[in-house]
Amino acid sequence: MTAADIRPRSLRTRPSFADAVFRRTAFSAGIITVGIMLAVGLFLSVRASQAIGVAGPAFLFEQQWSPETKQFGIAAVLFGTVTVAAVAMCVSVPLALGTALLISEVAGGRLRSLLVTMVDLMAAVPSVVFGLWGVFFLQENVIPVSRWISTYFGWIPIFRVTDAQGHVLTDASAFTSSAFIAGIVVGLMVVPTQTSVMREAFSQAPVGEREGALALGSTRWGMIRTVVLPFGRGGIIGATMLGLGRALGETIAVYMIISPLFTINWQVLKTGSNSVSALIALRYGEASQFGLSALMAAGLALFLITLVINFGASSIVARSRSGAQTN
């Protein structure tokens, strides 16, 4: 045997029938999912092309919504969408972070199972139920809080509640159906999603590093602060972005709570706001053919925004599972 006849031995193995079926099924499911998403984007683009061609770049900056007169844009509703989502994140992130730490680091045994079940059941509550609860229960109980914030923090422009002449308003009617109330409701809706992602990230913190921190005399909070939170940083960011994507697209609850307004309202505590999804739900039934194209354009803008946010969130969550966030 010569040196030329010596070759590396092949270590290839033929996959079993079950492995081949699973691989092809998973690949097909992924292709179908991406195809459906592309089809939705293509459908919205085609249906929105007429309105976008008429409005042009002004579609992103116009505050009115009057497709019949060719004066329409999503500046006001997009601002309202972002405002509601921002309030929702201020409410949901601390609650989700605290709940995830409670489940993964403090509670144990049956209590942990009970808390996980309750969080999962909360995620299954329909949006319309949250909307009804927000309209008939939460709103009247939040108005005193809104008035208090406006009274003591009114020197901050976003917390000021005034009329067109700049006079400070204190009546309860000035604080109803606001972006603040809608944001609280939406924030409670996204808490279960964020809690699940954070809890998964925290539970994967290395046991050795946990025990090492405790063996060196660290308290439980010290161990959480130095081990669990750094390891789960990617999960916290990913959960926040996933919740943000859900908050941006919430329809029914926001539609039931807010009072539609087609001008940019910088005062989050004041009555009147809007969102892209609520606009579509409000105007879809009475829209003309061109008006429907304008609504499709608004839906396309929301689709692209949520797509970017969710894609970024998925990437961050995937990286957080590798443990690369540990120090």
C-alpha cells in the first residue's frame, strides 16, 4: 500500500427514516411560515399601492385621516401607537421582571407550579375581556392617579393636562379614555409573554456559578444581582422587545378604551389618542375602495414595524440561551 492509497476514513452515517421525516417536516414548516409572512407583506403592499402612490412621503407626516379628500396620513395614529406601547412597557417590564425572579429564584415546589399556571392562564385571557375590565373598572380607579400625577408632575410637558388655551384641567372627564389608561391595560396583557421569556432565561443560569456565589457568602439578592441578572440580560431585552411588538399591534382593548383623535397629543394623561390598529378597526366597515387602500397602507406600516421588532427580539433571545451574557 502506497501513501497515495491512504485516505481519511469516512464517518458519515445514513440518517434513520424517523430523522429524515422530522428534518423534512421541520424544514417544510419553516418554509411555509416564511412564505405566509411574505404573502401577507405582498398582499398589503399591493392593496396599499394606490393610497401610497397618491399620498407619497406625506403619508408618514400627515395628521389628518380623510381619504375622500386625499388628505390622510399616519403621523397622529403612529404617535399614539408608540405612546400606548411606551406606557405599556413602563408597566409591564417591572412586573414581568419581578414575577420571573419570584418564580425562578424564590418560589419553590407547589407554589412555583401554581404561579406558572396562573401566568399561563393570564396569557389565555381574550383581549376583549381586558378591554371591558379597563373600561368599566380600571378607568374610574385610575383617574385619581392620573389627576395626582398631573397635579404634582405637571411641570413635565407630557404629564400636563390643559385645554386649547393652556388652562389646566382637573375635571375627571379630562382624564378618561387616555393613552395612559390604554397603556396600563396593554401592559398587563403582555406581562405573561415577557414573564415566560425572562423566566426561561433566568432558569438557565449556571448552577455552579449560583452555588459559588452563595458559598462565598453572598446573599440571595447578591447572587441574583451578580449571576442571574447578567446571565439573563439578553432574555430581559428580548422579552421587552417581544412585548413591545405585541403592544404595538393590540387592537380590541385599545379600540374599546381610547377616544379617537387624529392630532398628535403629547399629553398622555389627557383624553384622546389613537393607534394604527384601532384606526383600522374603526374605519374598516365604512371605508370606500380608496379608503380601504389607505387602511392597508397603515396596516403595512404597522406590519413592517412589528416585523423588525420581533425579528430583533428573536435574535436577542436566541443569543441569550448560549450563556454568552455571563461575566
